Amino acid sequence: MTWKPPTALRALRHRNYRLFYGGQIISLIGTWMQNVAQSWLVYQLTGSAVLLGLVGFASQIPVFLLASIGGTIADRYHRHRILIVTQISAMILASILTLLTLTNQIQVGHIFVLASLLGVVNAFDIPTRQAFVVDMVGRDDLVNAVALNSSMFNGARMIGPAVAGVMVAGFGEGWCFFVNAVSYLAVIAGLLLMRVKEVKRPTVSESALAHVAEGFRYIRNAIPVRSLLLMLGLVSLTGMPYAVLMPIFADQILHGGPSGLGILMGASGFGAFLGAAVLTMRKGIRGLGRWVGYSATGFGMSLILFSFSRTFLLSAFLLVPVGFFMIIQLASSNTLIQSMVPDRLRGRVMAVYSMMFMGMAPLGALMAGMLAHRMGAPITVALGGGVCIVGAAAFLVHLPAFRYEAHQLIVALQASGGTPAEEVTGTVVASKK
């Protein structure tokens, strides 16, 4: 008898996606543990806000520089095999970090090199993983799968930092890195157990550079996709770097130590988990454009309020809406973009999504670290929140102008046999009225 999941979990009816989901949630808990422990280790070794920003820059700038190549590879080759290679590579890097830390040989230079190499791996992993979702669930369950991915990511983000805070305080950073290295076995096992049909990719006669350029041309000409990506890039550049400065808030401003850092990051993760849970209840994309603008506004306002708080409990409470609004914007943008993009361009367009989401963050982390060194972390976070609000206002003003074109993009997909669910087309028409 076939298992019929509840509406909010309907993407889990696909066996491959269940394997992917189960492995990823274990691995992502380990990833968040490593992120928190690594930030705390850099802070303990240097005490520098600038170096915190530089490590964030080193870990994510490869995504900005190389994601377009990663997206091209995802559109040309077998996505399932690419993911197996990237996950094994990430496990090896986490193992090296574990060994250096547990043997007390770790230096800031080692962290920079390993963070940069992980960024290179992510440049190929992230666009491939985003494009692989539709291969696992089809278009009918895409909206739900994107929301479930977000809930998985942020459920791990809620648990991982809290566990990391306790482990760093009790056992040290090295054991957090060890847990992360072991956690990759779950996602690798899930990928190996999948039964994946061979997908015939279109024969490409043009050069890789021309293939990349085709993706950028599509985005330039597709105004709704371009607008969503620009909004995402602005928030990633100015608002997301608040996370890089969390060790400073936890230690110098709120006096919570490593366990306090875990609680603060976990509070943001809890809010993001709630946002993702709200999105799992949606069946179509009606009104998601407005959700993008309103959530970016809420994100900016929450950051400003957080920056003024000097009480630990209040700060943790204010990070809940920060995470909530952040994930609403990210997941809504992802869903809208994937609903408009033809499959042959999916990897390249999602590569640009990765560039805007993760690739702009290192520039923001570097900028935030330098500003925090001169002006203090609270002012830096407040300024970022203000820019997010201004960008959201501009997005909402122009939203009515590109709704019709969004509908046309989906109709074009329908005509080519690559449409999302019928209800999606209907909801776009309805939202235009």
C-alpha cells in the first residue's frame, strides 16, 4: 500500500526525495554545528571582527565566482553523480579540520584555506542540489519540496547551533567538526540508495563560456526573475552578514559566551523553521511576490530592533522574526524562480540564485567586519536592516509592472511541455487581477 503523506508533506511521497530529505537533515545539523564552532574558534584565536568577516568572505566568495560554472555542469551532466562527489569532498575537508583542531595544530591560516576549499565545493553543490529537486519530485510537488527543504535547513539551523554551543563549552570546537564529518555519511548513503533514472541532457555544441552566457542572457531578459534575484542579492549583501557578527554580540554585548552564541543562532533558526512550516501549507504561488517584498521589510525591521537590544533574552526573542522573515523571502523567491525557468536552463539560473544568496554574503561579511571594527556591530546591523527596507519598498513599487510577464513565462513553459502544476498558472493569472 502506497503511503499518502499529509498535504504539508506531500513531496515526501517520492522515495528519492525521502532519502534525500533524511540524509540532508542529519548532515545539515552537523554543518550548522561546524559553522558556529568555526566562528567561535576564529574569534577565540584572534578576537577580531575583521577576521571574522574575512573568514566568512573566504568561505563564500568561491560561490560568487564559480557558481555559474557549477550551474553549467549541472545542466550538462548527471546531477545525482555530481552531488555524490561534492558531498564526499565536503566530508574530507571537515575531517581535515577535525584532525588539525583535535591535535592543537589549528591556525587561522588553516581555517582560511579549508573554508575557501569548502566554498569551491559549494559552488558546484548548491546549484546542482537546487536543480536536482525537480528531478526528484517533478513540477507538481516543487512548491512543497522547496518549502520542505527550507524547513529541513532551518530545523537543522535551530538544533545545530544549540548543540554546538554546549559542545564547544564542554568539549571544544574539534568535536563539533568531528560530528559534522561523520554526518556526511548520512547524505552520501541516501544518495547511493536512490534509484535515479538516466536523464538525457540536451546535446550542447557551444562552448562552456557560451553556455554560461546563455543563462545570464535569460536572466537579463526575464524581468521577474531578474528582479527577484536583485532583491535577494541586496538582502544577502546588507542584511545576512548579521550572522557573521553573532560572536561579538554573544560575547561583548550580551555576555552569553559560546553557549549564548548557540542560543542566539538557534533562535534565528527557530524563526526560520516556523517560516518554512508556513510555506509547506501553500499549494500554489499566488501572492508570493508580495510575500517577498513584505518579508524583506520585516527582516530589515527585525534586524534594527535586534541591534538596539542589550538584554540577552530580548535579543534571542528578536532573532525569531529575523529568521522567520528571512526564510519566507528566500523560499518564496526560490519557488517563483523555479516556476518560471525551463529545465534546460535550471542549473544556470539556480547558479545565479546561489550567487545572489551565498555569493553576495561574503562581500557583505567583509564589509560588515570592517564597519563593525570602526562603528561597532550594533550600528552595522542596523544599517543593513535599513537598506533591506529601502530595497523592499522599491521591489513592491515595481511588482505590479512585472506580474504579467511572470504569467507569460509560465505560459511559455506550458506551450513547451514544461509547465509547473496547472494551479500555478491559474494563481499567477489571479494575482495579476
